[in-house]
Amino acid sequence: MRLLVLIAVIYNSLEISTIDAVPVYVLQKGGGAVLENVPLNSMDSSSERLAKYKESRKRLRPEDVGVADKDPTAAVNIKGAFPLTCGDVEIHDNRPEKHSHRRRRRQAVGNHLVEFLLFLDHEIFKFWLGRNGGNSTATKAEISDYYANIINNINRRYLTAIRPGFTIQLVLAGLFIAETPGTSPWTENIASNGRADADQALTSFRDYVAGNRGTLPAHDHAQLVSGYDLTRGGSTANAGLAFTPSICTRNAVSVVEETRSQALATVMAHELAHSLGSFHDGDRNTCSSADSFIMDSGLGIPSRENRNHPWIFSTCSVDMIRSNLVRLFPICTLQLQGTPIPIDSFLTEELGQKYPGDVQCEIFLGTGSKVCRDQYTNGAQLTYDDVCYELSCLDRRSGRCFSTYAHDGTSCGNQKWCISGLCIATDLAPVTAENCPFGDDPDQTCTQLSCLNPQLRDVGCCFTCSSLRANTTGPTILPGGRTLQPVTVSKFQVTIQEFNTIRSSGGTAATATATRPSRPTRSTRPRPTQSNFQPFSRRPTQSNFQPFSRRPSQSNFQAITIPK
């Protein structure tokens, strides 16, 4: 059995190119764009993001997030919350555009480099502008960094499509940002009440790209990511739409809803795969949609057995993509037309370290959100080993917890972090308390006395209390003569070596040999037919957040490089 291997590489053994500024296309009203070089030193560091997060919570009032007047039993429509559906529009007039300078081959072997144009609509720019206090330069720098990492995460998914003599990689042909509503007609002209029709957006965007092909950078596929809630047929569960198949044609475009989480990389990879020739698992192929691979028509939290499948292409998807590329003449992805934008400088730190768990939740669900720590502790159904594919976040409006995927590099234990849905043990990950990867609850003020309360000791003030036990094998004496006993930590982890043997070429369900503390059996979740997600109804206990500020001295995973 051939194994697909994702190898961790220590960055000090690599030569990572560094740049001081990144080229960004700022769209102009009426068409066209101005190329700006955005200085990278204008964006916040991870420690500065944490500081801003903690400062914002000090100013948080119940009326700011609407907690006081909300019924926690009422239905809640959360943008980007699971389940989501991914669609496609099948087309039959998909003759390739003629590029006489391209290499002409009748086989799909070789390194396929998809020159990828990424457009971000004005709603996305507004979101990041708000997070940067209205500073446009810092906003564009953070946008460049964030989406360069998302593209790298998409490429990690396409690593699972590797076959002998066959690879697919994305290279960034251009990043386009709509600073004003007038430069984002594809969604602004059709949006209403925070929603936009996916079919209309796709058609409008296709026509825009076709009409400006002479001025846009050379590319194989253009994708629009929208900050609006995309709808289709009245359903708000739609997350993306693309023409199938469409690569190398004027229809090689797609639209995707910004989920504000790692789920975005799965949706973007999914819609691009439609363009490359793949239909959904179970549609004209023998693979099952119940296995939760990337080309599942519905996106949601997988079972523990399939926990890394939203990061893997099924064998059926790979076969369909290869068959479609064989059919094309010429194959537009075998040779670069332009000069890709380098993104290596953005990849020296994993996204989950740049945006710790509580900050990821705030981006996902808004002001006041945080990790629902009680979902992973004290006999809960989940443990922190599950956080990579089920990051549970509090929605302060309803008091409920909603789940999404955690970014690669999110801490999930002591010297463990998330990579492609798995909790990986590696000395590249930071040192934390084993059962306290996110630190104290940000809503708790923790002292030594807090550690006398088991709930605060193990959940709300876990960092403070674990620090008191550091460097001692016996009980800690607390004020009043009370003692604090050491806590047994989880024994479940996946090592780098086990991770490299978990994933097979067919996308076989992942299995690990490590042991886990016994807990209730968790059955596979049925796929809901309605778009409204019914999340956990329990309110998490409020605590305090004291994140571990130390960064690993060596960075993380090697970015995919472009062959010379």
C-alpha cells in the first residue's frame, strides 16, 4: 500500500525567502485594479492579537453582544456554522480556450500548477478593517497573510491527490481586494439583509473575469470569496458554487462563502476540484458521501473515525480529476503563463499559532466568543485531542456552542498541535499544560484560591493551577493549609510517525494505535436536512484566559514550492 506522507520539516534547515512587502491588487470602480506593495510590518503579531483580544473582553458588556435579551432556547442562524452544502453547475460547452504557447500533451502526468486568482469582496474587507481599527494598510497586510496561509492549507489537501507521476499545486497569480462597495459588483449589486444568491454571484463574477481577461494576470481559475451569507434555492446552508468541469475555459470560476474558520480551505479546495472535473462523492462514482471527504456535498463535523477526511480527497475524486485533465487539449495547467506571487514569507508560523483558539472563536462567531472549554474536560464527550476537527466556540448571543475546524498549528496539548484534522505530537509545538492548551478562561480572574474549586482548577483556571504544580511531584500547599494534588493528564496522542502512516492513497479512514481514556461511544452523526444547526445547549462555565505566550523557536511546515 502506497502511503501519502506529509513530512514535518524544521525551518532552520530551509532557505525561506523573505520579503518586506507583498503585491496586492486594489480593485477600482468600473473595472481595473491598482497594484500596491503592502508592507508586512504593518500587521499585528500573534502576541499583539492576543493582547487586543484580552483588552476587548475587559470592555465587554452584556448589551454589546445581546446576551441579556436573548432566549437561549430560540433557533439561531449562525453564518458559517455547520451543516453547509457545496454546489456545482454542470456545463457541457466546456471547450478549452486556445493557448498556442502552452505545452500540448494528451496525458495527465506531470506537475499541474493551477494559477489561482483570488478575489475578496467588500464585505470581507469591511470585516478585517474592523479588526484593524480602520487602518487600511494594516488590514491589507493581515488579509494577505491570512489568505496566503489558507492557500497553503488548500495545497496540503491537494497533497492527498498525489499519484505516481501526478501532482496538483496552487500558485497565487494575484490577490484582489475590494476596498469600496462599488468595486465589488458581483455581490454588492445583489446582496440583501446580509445574504447574496450564489447562482447570480457566480454568473456575474464569470462575466466580469471574462470581460477583463486582457487586463487580469494570466490564470487558470478565478475564485471569489464573499463575506455575505450565500444562498441557493432559499437555503442559507450553501457555502460555494462552481461550474463542473470548467478548467481551461471561460467558465473556470467559482464563488465561496467566507466561513471565518479553517473550513474555508475545505470549501475552496472543493469548488476548485469541481472546476478540475470532480463531482461529489456518490455522484457518478462509487465513493460514499457518508465518509466526509472533501468532495462530500455537505460540510460538517466528521465522526472521530473520519476525523481527518475533510482534509483528504477520495480516490473517486482523484480519478475524475485525472480523467478530465487527460481529456483536455491542451492542458492549461502544465505550464505557467505568468509569475506567481511568492507566499513563503507568510508561512514561517502556523495559522493556529498566529490565531490562538479563543481568537479563532472570536473571528468565527464575533465579539465575546471563546473556546467552550467545558466541552473537552471533566468527562465530557470530547477531549482536547478532538479540537482539531471540532473546535467548539461560544456564541454569546444565544449562549450556545457551535463547532468548526481548527486552523493548522492550533495547540491541542503539551507540545501537540493540529495538522490536517489530527492532533500531532511534535517538539515544534509550544509547551503547555496537557489539558489546558488554551489557557485560563478569559472571563475568570484566577488566584491560588481558585484551585480549591475542582471546576475552576481543571477548566476555568487550568493554566494558573497547573503553574502552581510545576516543578513539583507532591501536593502544593495553598493558603489555609489546603493542598493541591497533581492531575493525571491524557494519554492519547498521535505522533508524527503515526500521522505519516495514518493516511493511505485511497483516503482510507484514519486509525491510530495510541490509547485514549475510556469514555462514552460516540456514534456517527446523521446529516441534517435543514440548514439550521442545533448546537450544544449547555452554557460553558466562565473562567479566565492566560495564554502561554512562548512561541516555538523553530517554525512549522514547509510551504509548497514552485518548480523552477
